[in-house]
Amino acid sequence: MVTEPLQSPRIDMKNNPMTTVLLGVLTLSALASVVLCLLFTTNTRQKNLLQSQATAIMNKRTIVNALANDAMQYSTKNQAIDPLLESFNFKPGKSTATATNKPTAK
């Protein structure tokens, strides 16, 4: 019993339309990957820049609040600083305090 080798039809990759379709899909996928990589890099840089600016703003706000608290404590010992605190609305003005204590006329 002698068996002959099996014969299969030759596949020509140059003339196969499936090869062209798969190469097109591969090209589109590679281009989309490059575009998404560039977008990610740009957005990450912008996020880092905005995050550093937000940190700087929070640090400045903390310093200003500490200065305002120190000025409020100082105003208990020295009343000469009160007009300055009133101008920055850290302390209510004397005219506002007296106006709120007056009863309304009917």
C-alpha cells in the first residue's frame, strides 16, 4: 500500500484580495495608534502644567490666609490696623456693625 502525497492548491498572496484588506486594516490601525499617542502626550503635558499652576495657587492662598489670620490677631492688640482690615473685608466695618443693631421703624 503506497500512498501518494497530498496535493494542495497553491495560494498566491500577491493576487489574494484578503491580503490587501488586511494590510489596509493594519495601516489604519498603525496611523490611529500614532494619533492617539500624540493626543495622550499632549493632554498629559497640559494636565501637568495645569496641576502645577493649581498647586502654586493653593500655596499662595494658604500664605494669604495665614497672613490674614495674623493680622486679625494683631488687630486685637493694635486697633490702628482695623481700617486696613475693613478695606479688604477681613473685618466688618464699624458703620456696618452699627447699622445692623438699629431697629427698623414701622
